Amino acid sequence: MRAVLDESGAKFSRMQEQGRWLKEAGCQGVGVFGCGLEARWTTFHFRLEQQRVSTDRNRKLWSRFSRDFVALSKWIGGAREHINSWIIFTLTANQERELKPIHSHLNQYMDFTKELEVRSALKASVITTGTHLLQLREAETAPEPQSAAPEPCSVQTQLRQIEQDWAGILSDIPAVQQTLHQLLMERLSPQGALTELLAWVGETEARLEEQRDRVHQTTSTNANLNLVIQSFKVCKAEIAVRQLTVDYVNQSELQTSRGRYEHPDYADELGGLNHRWLSLQGTLNNQIQDVEQELRMCTERQVRLQHHHTWLTSQREWMGSAQRPVSHSEVEKSLRTCEGLEEKLSLNYTALQELREKHLTGKEDGTCAFITQTDDLIKACTALSQENQAVRQRLKQVLELWAGFEKGLNDATLDTVKTCQAMEYSCFPQLSLQALQGLYEKLQLLRKETEGCDSEWDGLIHTLSILRDMISPTATFLMSEQLDRERTRWNKVNRELENHLNRTQTLLQIWGAYARLSVPFSQRLQTLRGDVTALMNQPPGQDNTTQLVAAQIQAVHSLQERTDSLQTDLEGVLEASKELSGRVEPSSAVFIQSESRMLTRGVLHLSQSLADTLGHLQEEHEQLQEFESVLASLEKHLEDWEGRLKSVTVPPQMYISKMGLLELSGFSPDLDILNELSYRLTLSDPATHRLQSLNWSWAQASARAVETYSELQTESLRQQSFQEKCENWMDFLQTMEDSLAVDLASTYSGLREQLRTHQRFQLEMSIGHQILHSVINDSLRLLQRGDVDDRSDFILKLAQLREHWQGAVQRAAQRSSLVEGLVKHWHLYSRSLRKLQRFVADAHALLPPTGPAHCSLQQLRSSLYDMKHTELLFQRYQCSYIHTLELGRQLFSMGDEQTQAQLQTELATLQEDWENLQGLLEKRKDITNAIIQNWERCEARLTYSMQQLDTMQTGLKQLIPEHDNELQITETLTKEAENSLDDWAESLTELATMKTDLSQYIIADDVLLLQEQVEHLHCQWEELCLKVSLRKQEIADRLNTWIIFNEKNKELCEWLTQMENKVAHNADISIEEMVEKLKKDCMEEINLFSENKTHLKLLGEQLITASNKTKETEVNDKLKDINDRWQHLFDHIETR
């Protein structure tokens, strides 16, 4: 796990550096997050190190405990065997009278007591180690599986067993000692015991003197002094054993007090023994105190030297690791450490010199070994100072190279980003040839700029190759990986740039080919459209003759030829646009397709307009031709009639002349048609004058004809007899009856011919009245003269004849009115049909059958207006449409098969077109209205969404409050903003769908406006989502600062309690072990937790800044408590 953590250190340092860069760039939330992450990293690092130290300590303690326990148990077993053997010997020694076996066992016991004194230290070490293991086990709450720590029950059982066995041995020793001494004294006289004591005291005094001389002559090291103390303690134990013999000798002297005067030498020897015995004890105690004092002084010196040695070793180890840094920030930190290390090395060098001088001047008893060690440390300090200078120079070089590498890599990455951004900007659809040409030039310039960047990458690779041997492998791997990643990205961007440049060049060629076709085509179309507009807007001339209309028709034919030429060239333009559309982006293709559709629609619209104009002109030309033809025909008829009228002078030609005079009346309907036709035409002044002259001449001629005919008839009647008059009248009446008996014509031409006949009858009726009046007058004269035989029958016949005439006249008038009405119906039907057909054709042009065409929004609104106007025209033409259908049905009922077939076709076509157009108009109007409403609704929603985002962005621009209650309110508002953004995403999707639907009907130019607004909103939405997320994270981090602070405070308080207990429980161990534990365990953990304390202080300062008075006081109290306990721990350790 430590290896994984070390491998991740470079990544973590890199991340921290990037976090600081972001914080300097204004991302404050990153700083809070980075601080929290750094605290978690430090905590985990410390816990791992603490667990490693704890595991190593437990392993060492358990190993020492197991080793010492086995050794002690084995010795206790042997000691129990010795004690048992001595007990058995004491039980069987009463029969033994020899002194030697008792001496042997007593010597063995003496050796045993010496070894017991030595083993007491081993027993104390086992007890201390086991107790420490139990304390550590109680302090640990989650032991690691690999710690190899013993089970608490096993350690406690072993400790109890040792205590019991040791207590058993100690309890049996006094009895064994007493028994063996009693056996010896029973077999040894007081004089003999005194002699042995004097000999042993002499040997012991000599041995102590020798030991004292050796202490002064040998090197005063801890090991030597411990051996001397151990030998003194053995001697002291031996004195304790011999004390029984001394007591026995003195007791024997008291019991035999009378023999004191008998044996004065023995008493002197005993007194000398007691004196020497007391002197020996005092000397031994003094020497033990002196050696222990020397040991304490030596230990203090060794502790000082060990402290310097440990510090120098740790600094040397740090220098070894600092020479291969893992991050740029670590290099800077190591440089600062090197600068501070110079002063510390100087202080240590001075302290070592003072310590050496102090011992050399005799202030303390110096030794050669100590001086040698001190000199070695001074040399090591000097070497370390030189090494520090070398490391600092190396780190400066590394820092310079690393900074240069990072700057170069940042510059190269910036170039990549700039190129990539330029590529992204260039990826936007180009909507014109000029824009594409500009893009191509920019891409060429960009490629020239990127050609010189390869040398920069080679420089970075060279710099990294130098750094490879000067930094850690992990950092090298990360930097190499980053360099490879960025260079791969750069190469990819270069390839994309080259590909994009090639694609743009190819596209530019294709677009250029299309432009070379479409631009002249569009200009020709525009010119032709202007010519057509000028032709259509040409004001009607005052002399609108057939030749003028024919010239206009010829001009239209010429324009149609030009339109046909455009239509032919349009195929090439469409083919080029199709190829271009397949190469460009869909949005650009929409513009190109829209442009080609506009060209196609322009040509079609122009062709249709010319066709309609040509139709109108041809119809007008035909009507003018018809007008001129009828006018010329009537003028010819009038001229011929006038010529015949002049020739009516000879009586034999009277009948022919009368028929010629009446012939003019048959052409009156043609004159009426001519006058009606003139109302619909724009006639030239000569034609108008001719028509007016014809009407006037026609009226004069008609009146003159009637007058002349009447005169001729009067002259004819005077020359005829009554019988001839009656025969002429009856012939006239029969002719009229025969004419009225003819069926109505079933065709328009037949009706016109019948109308001519009836018009002539109208004139002939006046002649008939004149004949009838002459007949009646002659009849009255015959009656007056009495020439009539049957007067009553004659009067009756005259009356019947008159009634018959009146009936014929009435039928002729009705028939004439009917024929005239049918002719008018035909005229009205034809005019209405043409008007409706023209209206239907215009409506067809307004409503293409393929559906609504792509057009601009303005054109769509105009189209909606046109459709509403057309709908109004439908309502206005509705009566004309119904009347036309009714007229058609009436004419159909009276027509022949051919006429009926023609009428049926015309009426069916008209009715079908009318109904289809009405339904299609309603649908198209609804669709167009819906499209416009969707557009307006989309614009309204875009505006509303923009306002919402602006409001939300304004709220996010406000600074995050410092106090907790305001932070919670801001957190709630931020969550609401986040929910609003989630809801707004659905609205954005709906807007995109609406935009896609609208793009089916509206050209890309207008849809692009919506698309840009939607994309702008989407970009704002993504930006706001990121801001809300960062703001939410920053608020959460600030709110979590309290949680982190409390956890850190609790963790630090528990550790302080543990350390206080650990320092307090070190009272029952030796000085060496206490110094070792204080130096290693306590100080290592203090160094590890000092970073936690610093981080806790930083968190507290942040909370004090962002909290109210109550929480500020709480934080200050906690920090003050931690500082007080921390200082107390240091004071306690210093005291110990």
C-alpha cells in the first residue's frame, strides 16, 4: 500500500499544482476542494505511516517478548530443577558427613544467586514488553492483519505464568539457602567459617580494586559500564549469601563468650572480619553509585550524539530522496529546505564543536571513543553541508530544466489548443464562396504557423531526456506520458489540419465551378426577370392595335426562348449544386439547396408568368383580331348595302332592293357583339373612331333603309290590287310562320344566325303592318262600296286575319327575346368561364400541389396574406361560380351532343378545380398559419428562455456568503437553480424539435437565426450547469469544513490522549528504553501529526472568517485547547 501511495505521489503533486494554477486563475472552489483533498491525502499518509510504525513496533516487541520469554522460561525450568535437587539433597544430607558435597552444592547455589540477579533484568524486560504489548492492543481499535500481534489472552497468560514461576523460585530460595548453610555450619567449625570468610573477603576486595582500576583504564562505554554494574550486583548478591555465615560466626562468638578471653586471636580476627565486611559493603555501594553516575553521564552524551547522528542520517536520507524529486513544487520546497538546512547544519556543527571542546577541557570525563564519534559527526556534518550545496545546485538545475519543460509544454499545449480552436471555428459551415476562400487562406496561414513547432517538441524531448536522470521514475513516467499525449494530440491536430486544408481546397474547386455556373445564371435570371417585369408593367398604349399586341407576343416569345435557354442551363447548375451539396456540411447544403431551389423556382415562376402573359396577350390579340374582323365585315356590309341602296331606282328591281334593304338589319346582332367586345378591350383611337363612325353610319343607314323600304312598299302597294296585297300579306305571314316553326338552334352559331333572322323579322314586321293596314283600308273601302257579298263573313275573316297577325307578331317577339337571351347567356357563360378559369389558374400558381415550398419568413407571411386575399376572392367569385354553373346547365339542356360534351367537360373541370382549390387553400392557410404561429411561439420561448438564463446567471454572479445560515439559503437556491436547469433542458430539446420542424418549410437563412439562438442558449445552459455544479461543490465544501474540522479535532485529541498515556506509562522501564521510545515513537508521531495540527489551524481560521460570534468562540476554544495540550505534551516529554 505504501508503494502504491508513493507511486501516486507524483500524480497527487501534479494535481495539486494544477489546482493552484486554477485557483490563481480565479476558480476559488478548486482551492477549497484541493485543501480538503490534501487533508485527506495527508491523513491517509499519516495513518499509513502510523500503522507501519505501529506494526513494526508490535513486530519488534512481539519478537523480543517471544525470544525473552522462551529464554526466561527455559532458565526458570533449569532453576526449578536446581532448587528441587537442592531440596532433595538437604533431605538426604543428614547421613552425609563429608564437607565437600555440601561445599559443592553451596557453591552451585552461589552461582545460582548470581545468575538470578542477571536474570532479574531479563524478567523485568519480559514483564515490561508484555505489559507494553497489552497497552498497545488495548489502544488499537482496528488491528491490521499483517501486524502479527499476539492475542491479549496469550500474553496475559504467559505473564501470569512467568510471575507465578518467578515468585515460586523466590519463595523457595530462602529455605534452600538456610538449609544448605545450616548443613555447612553443622559440619564446619566457627574458626573454619571465619577463615573461609576472611579468604573470600580478601578475594572480593582484590576483585573490587581490580574492577575499579579497569573502569578508570578502559573506555567508558554504556556496554562496559553495564557489565561493571552487573558484576557489582553479582558481588552484592554474593555478599547477601555470605551474610548468613557472618551472622553465624558472630552468633557463635556470642554463645561462647567465655572462650573470647581464652582465644583473643579469634576475637581479633572476628572483629577484623566485621570491620572489613562493613567496609566491603560500603566500598561496593560507593562503587555502584559511581559507576551508575558514570553510566548516566555516558548515556546523556550518547543521547546527544545519537540525536545529532539521527538528525544527520535523516537529512542525508532526505537529500538522497530530494535528488530525485517527484514534482515541480517538491523541487521548490526542497530548495527552500536546502536553504534552511544550511543554518541548521551550522548550528549542529557549532553544537558538536562545543560538545567536543567541553569534554576535552575536562568539564566532563571524556573518552577517546566519544571524541572519535564526535569528530566523525563533525566530519559528517561538514560532508553533509558540502552535499547540501551540491544538492542545491542540482535542484536549481532541475528547477530550471523543469520550469523550462513546463513552460515549453504549456506553450506547445497552448499552440495545440489554439490550433484546435481555430480548427473548431473553421469547422463551422461556410455559407458562401467568399467565406470558404477566406477559410482556406486562414488554414494556409495556420499551417505555416504550425510548421515551425516541431523543433519545440524536439527541444522538449531533449529536456526530458536530461531530466530523466535527475527526477524520480514516476515523475519521469508522468512527464513522458504527458509529453507523448500532448504530442500525439498535436500530431492528430496537424493531420486534421492537413486533411481539412485538402478538403477545403477540393471543396473550393467544386464550389468555384458551381459559382462559375450559378452566378452568371443568377445574373441572367435577374436580367430576364427585370425584362419580364418591364414588359408586364408596360403601360397600355393609346394605339393598342393588333400589330402592337403581336409585337408584344413576339417579345414574350423571345423572352420564353431565353427562359428555355435558362431552363437548359439550369440542369448544369443543379448538377453542380448536387455535387457541391454532397461535399459540404448539412447546414451549408441546406443553403446551397435553397439557392438552387430558388433558381429553379425563379425559372419556373418566370416561365409560368410568361405563359400566363402570353395567354393573356394571345387572348387579347384574338379578341382584337375578332374585333377588327367584325368591324371590317360590318363596314363592308354597310358599304355594300349603301351601294345597293343607291341603285334602287328602277321598279323591276324593287323586290331585290327591298330584300337588300332588309339585309342590313340581320347584322345588327354582330354590331351589338362588337360594341360589347369593345368594352373589354383597350382600343386604339382609330379603332374607336371607326367603331363610333360605324355605329353612327349603321344607325343612319338603318333609319334610311327603313324609310326607303317604307317608301318602296307604299309605292308597291299603290300599284297592287286588293287581291295582290292579300296574296303578298299571306305570303309574308306564311314566311313568318315557317320561320317561327323552326326549332331553337343548339349551338351558339346557330343561335346567332337565328338572332339575325329575328332582327330582320323585326323590320319586316313593320312592312307587314303596313301591308296589313293597306289591306284593311282596302277592305273598308270595299265594304263601303258594297262590293262584298257576304259582309259578315268578310268582316269575320278580316278579324281572324288580324288576330292571326297579332299572334304571329307576339310569338315572333317572344322567339326573338328567347334567342337573344340565349345568346346573352352564351356570352355571359363564356366571359364568366374565362374569368373563373383565369382565377383558378392564378390560385393554382399560388398553391403548388407539391406542398408549401421553402421560403423566407417574410415570403411566408406574404403567402399567408395572398391566401387570405384569395379566400376573399373565392367568396366574391362564389356567386359568379354558381351563376356560371347554372348557365352551363341551362345551355347544356338546350345543346346538341357536341355542345353538351364541351359544356360537361368545361363545367366538370371548373367544378373539380374550384372544390379542390377551396379545400387546398384552407389546408395551406392552416398549415402556413400554424408555421407562422410556431415560429412566433419559438421566438417567444427563446426570448423567455434567454431572460430566465440571464436572471439565473445574474444570481450566480453574486458572491457566496460567508456565514453558515446564509450559506444554507444559498445552497437551497443553488439546488433550485439546478432543478430549473434540468427542467430547462427539456424545454431546450423542445425548441430544437420546433426548429427542426420549421426548417422543413422555411429557408435556411431564417432558420439559421433560430439555430444560432438555440446553440447560444445551449452554450449558456452548459456554462450555467458548470457554474451551478462548481458553486454547489464550493458551498458543500464550505459547509463540510465544519465536519472536517470536528473530525480533525477529535482525531488530534484522541492522539494527544494516547501520547500522554504513553509518556506517563514509561516510568517503569530503564533509562535507555525510555530515551529510545521518546526519541523514536513519540517524536516520529509528533512530526507526523504536526501537519494535521497545521491543517486544523488553517481550517479553524477559515471557519472563524466565515462564522458568527458564537461559532468563532467555539473554534477559538478548540484551537486553544489543542495548542495547550500540544505544548503540555512537549513539556512533559522534555521533563522526562
